[in-house]
Amino acid sequence: MDEAPGRELLRFEPGRPFVGLLLFLGGYGLGAGFATWMACQEVRVGASSPASGLLQAALLVALYLAGAWVLFLHFVLGSRRFRFYDACFTVFTWRGRMRFAWPEVRRATLSTYRGNVELVLFIGAVRRISVPLDGFRQAASLLAAIRARLAVPLEASPGQLALVRDRC
């Protein structure tokens, strides 16, 4: 489905989400799932009535699922949330798909942390959008395509730029 009618979609292949899926299932699914299950057991035993225990357990499960959705968007669907067009780009957020025009970007920087590379686009005074470049197979090509459309210079050191490479 084309989110921006009349605009050419720039195709950049997202990387495989297996590592993110394993981190999510192992770290959050098992770790936080076990902690939530234990908390539900504790709440149900210490509740004054069965209904209040079930209500508290249901609220804990709802909190667990909300956290799971946010982390799933980041770790597993990180690079799949973005679509890039000639005139704009779209981002799938927890509130739905949002569209931003390239001239709206006020500042662009590369952020690196332990080998991960993210392109941070500042839109307006408050909004910041992080594009996980290491989640794309053609990260260097994507960065070059984005830089060609930005009205502001990219703030990055030569060392940071060296970390951005295309993978097979």
C-alpha cells in the first residue's frame, strides 16, 4: 500500500529480524514473563477477594503486554517501521503511521553505541526520530539517499561514517 500517492517509493531491504526476535523472546518473553507470572501469583494469594486478585492480575498482564508491544516494535520491527519516498518518509509508531516531509527535518546526526548506528532526525523542537541503520542491508546506500534529500548537513564524524556499510 503506497502511503504517499504520486511519490516514488525508495526500496531498501530491511535486515533479518532473527537476532532481535531472539532477544525479545529470551529477554522479555521469558524474563519479564516469569516475573509477571510470579507477581500475578503473589497478587492473587494476597488479595482480599478473588475478584480483586483477578483484576490486579489482569492489570499486570495488560502492563506486560503493553511493554511487549513497545519492545517488539523496537527490537523486531525496528527497520520495518520505515518507508522512504522522494518527498517524505513514514514511520509506524504505536499511534499509527506518521508522515514527515524531508524539509521538516531541522537537524540530522549519527548516533553510535556499542557498534550500533542510528540516524537521528530532529523534526521541530521536540520530535526525534531514530532510524536504525544497522537494521538495513543497504545501510550506506540508505544513508546516501537520505543525505541527498535533507536540507541540513549530517553531523557525523569520519569514524561514525566508517561504521555504515552495505551488507549482502
